[in-house]
Amino acid sequence: MSVIVPTYNERDSLPRLVSGLAEVGRGLAVEVVIVDDASPDGTGLVADEMAKSGPVPMTVLHRSGKAGLASAVLAGAAAARGGVVTVMDADLSHPPELVPSMLEAIRSGADISVASRYVPGGGVGQWPWSRRLVSRIATMTARIGLGLQVRDPLSGFFTVRREILTERGYLGLGYKLLVEILARHPQARVAEIPYRFVDRRRGQSKLGVGEIVAFIRLLVMLRVGKLESWRVGKSKM
């Protein structure tokens, strides 16, 4: 399997993440694909050095600038060699220990397995009420607007069959690729695995106004596309 890790200014946390993946990936034939968006702190150089002698096979992709999390994942999927792909953050907010369970869900028949904050047993760390409210509103907006049954369609930690990610036509906007995957594949078999999200241990969050605007734009475009598909299907009846 391949683990895709988009990075931007993650030089302190990346070695710890890779070590954790190497530990849990024993016997799973794991490769790590780093997609670095020209991190000013030298994350790409750290990744290059780790790829030479690190504890797990690594491929490092260098992009010329910060081009968005979703597009980074798609670029990583194109370079991945595994038939199953896990997507996770480099900031240690996603526990490597959950990766084997997510892979097992795929092996048991799921097309997508989602590390979910909003199923029994899941949760978030020490979030203030305002952040919890924003997350819940965004989640419900995506679920209702796109008719999704998954409880946590905005999770950034998920595993998927690689052929789903390498299809053409993804918009790749913003930082929430999973919601687009789910909207494109309403018949996909999805397993949600509970986990508790913890805030990044190092660095600063990259969620800004631009990412929020891109997310809203993505939802609108997916909603319009869904309505157009419904109209076309109805006209053929």
C-alpha cells in the first residue's frame, strides 16, 4: 500500500510520522509518497534525505509552490505504486496506528475507509466550542447539500482503492478531497473507523480564508454537477 503525505513546512514532524508508519507498516509492504509544495522551512530537503536511507521506501515529489492539499493528493496518487492508498497529514494529528485497520477494511470489501470523528468512539481534542461549531456546520452542509450518508465526509484521513483516485475529472479544489470522492462515487462501499483527532503538535494550521473559499466553491460545483446529472438522467426516462 502507499501512504500519501502532502507537506508544507513540516520538517519537524515529518521524521516522526515516517518512523511511526515504518513501525506499523511492518509486513504491509508500505511505501510513503511525500508531496512537498516548496516548503520554505526545507521540508522537501529533509524528505529527500530520508528517502535515501529512511526506515521505509519513499518517493518525494517537489511542486513549485503551494497549490492546494487536494491537488497534492491527486499528484501523489499518480506516482503511487500501491493498489491501495492512504491519505494523511504530516502534522501528527492523524495516528499511524490506525492505518492497518483502515487497510483491513478495504481488504474486507470496502472501497473507501474513513477515519471518522463523528461515529461512536470518535471525537476531537481540545477544540474550543467555536471550532466545533464550524466543523459541524461544514460537515452538515456537505452531507445535506450532496446527499452523503458518511458521517465525516470532511475527514482528511482516509484509505481508498488507488483506481478511484487516478480517474480523470477531479476538480481537486481546496483541502477536502474526500468530499469530492464521495460525491463522484455515491455507490462506493464506505467503512467509517472511529478515531480522535488531535491538534497538530508543531507548526501552525494552514486553514485560511483561501481554503474556506475553495471549499465553498467545491461544494457549489459538486452540487451543480449533481443537479445536472439528475436532469440528464430524468430526460432519458
